[in-house]
Amino acid sequence: MHRHVATTLKLFLALLGFAIAFIGAFLFVGWPTKTSQVTYGVTFSRPYAESLGLNPDKTLRIALDDIGIRRFRIPAYWKNLEPVRGKWNFSTLDAEISQIKQRGGKVVLAIGEKLPRWPECWEPGWWKKLPRDQQEQQTLRYIETVMTHYRNNPTIIEWQIENEPHFAYGDCPPPDYLFIQQETEFARGLDATRPIVTTDSGELSSWLTLGVFVDKLGISVYRVVRSPFLGDTNLRYWFIPPYLYKRKAILLRPLGVKDVYVSEFQMEPWSNTDLVKTPIADQLSSMSLKQMKSNFSFAERMGFHTIDFWGVEWWIYMSEHGHPEFLRTAEAFWKSHSGASL
């Protein structure tokens, strides 16, 4: 009896070791090649541009006309749309989407309590005074109001519901997966003609928690990060090959993660303080021109057909602070990938 148990255990451990070795080899072994027909875009945040001292309208025009970008993720910041309960103002967001539409561009509209850029959660002040059940009701009403306002606009190609809600990061309430699922199902009921997406960390998540809720899952990709516990030390993910993310998506497809793309590819420095308070030399240690070019090359070899970069505002900020090489490199990248913006 004991011999039978020992034999079974050895067989189990052998199979487990083989499975781990196979998955490890599948994720990490290979030779990255360029992916054909990739659509490249960016996230554009008006508040972030303003925080860098930029004119946001000029920043968007540079992204459209100088760089040639035609795909944008635009956050519909709730606190800016409804600062006073029941009083909506879509004029600024309308103008941004109109500018993109005039150039034949497309928009992924991000809606939710948590959206790109600090402070991460963008609820109005009046919302924060409500009990949680009423907060949820108002959040659904906000989603409905925004989607109804833009539902007939062909410039909108996808609805993103929440942004990396998996992480308790920023000035935000704790993650509530049941409510996140409710939000995505509610959005799908409002518009069944466009994909419903959300986002998750590319490196620090299994993708299963959120990926099964949505039609598409956007992931973030970071190559140089900093821990608040290590000061100004840059940690580089040199050991992660470009194809790992795509192969991970393939492994998860049978488990319900339908479609994966890159919604946030790092193309600006990582800093534990505001960039405007971070010395330029420190910013360059995290995102040098060499690193930027390496990131572009990495993106070309990931195997995904949609990649949105993170940092267009910073490229323009650096151009206004004596470092135009980042903006010029971005311009050259889009020019060399003509037809890759839609």
C-alpha cells in the first residue's frame, strides 16, 4: 500500500515538474520577430497635460498633426463632467473627440470610478459623501449618461469600464469584483455593438480575475519601475521577453480570457513623485532615449495587433524643456509605421 502511494506521488511530481517546465519554456524560450499590421495608439489625459504645465489643446493637436496618431484612449473623468450633482458639462470632452474625429481618428472611451492617471479615482466630491449602495447607483447612472451621450458617435470604437481595478492603488475604495462585473454587464446592456473592455497589470496579475468579465482585456507593460522602498533605484524587467505576454494570453484563452491587447505600454519615466518635481536627469535615468527606442522595438515584437503607448504628454513636455529627441523619435516611429494608427 505504501509502495503504491509512493509510486503515485512520484508520478504526480514528475507530471507536475514536466508541466512547469513546459509552461516555463513556452513563456520564456523563443526568438522574437516583428509583428505585422499592428495598430498603435496612445492614452491622452487633459489633467495630466495640465499638471505638466502644457496647453492640453495644443498637446492634442501635436499628437494628431505632428506625430500622426489616430487611435486614442480618452478618460471620461467623472469629477470634470459632473462636478455638481445633476449638472453635466460635456463641452471639453466633446471638443477633444471632435478634434480626433476631424482627422479620421478613433477613441476608446474610458468610464468608471477608477481611470488613468493620478489620483486614479476621479469621483466627484459629492459622490464621496454617499453611502456605498448609493455610490454604486450613481456610478451606474454616470456610466449610462456618458454612454448614452456618445453611443451614436462612430468615433467611439470601444467602452473601457474602470482602469486596473484589480489594484488598491491611489485615492480609491478597495476593489469590489462583484460590482466591477455588474458595471461591465450594465455597459454591455447599454451597447451590444461595441466591445466592453477593462484593464489589468501585464506583469503583476494572472488576468483571470478581470479578463473573464469582458470582451477584451487591456494590459499594462512596464520595462523600468521603482519601488518606494528602494528610493531612486531603477528596476528593469530585462528578463521578460516580448512574446511572454502573448503566450500567456494563449494559455488563458481556454479559461475565458477572450482577447488581450496592450492598453498601457510605458514610454515615460517611472517616478515616485510628480514628474514636474523630478529633476530631468533623474527622469532620463528611468526613460532615456535608448530606453525609449528599446521599448518601441520591444512593442514591435510582442505579437499583439493593438498597442497603446503611455506618455505622449511627457514627450511634448520634454520637447519644451530642451529634449526634443523623444518627440522626434515618436514622430519617426509613426511615420515608419504608416497606416498603423487605426
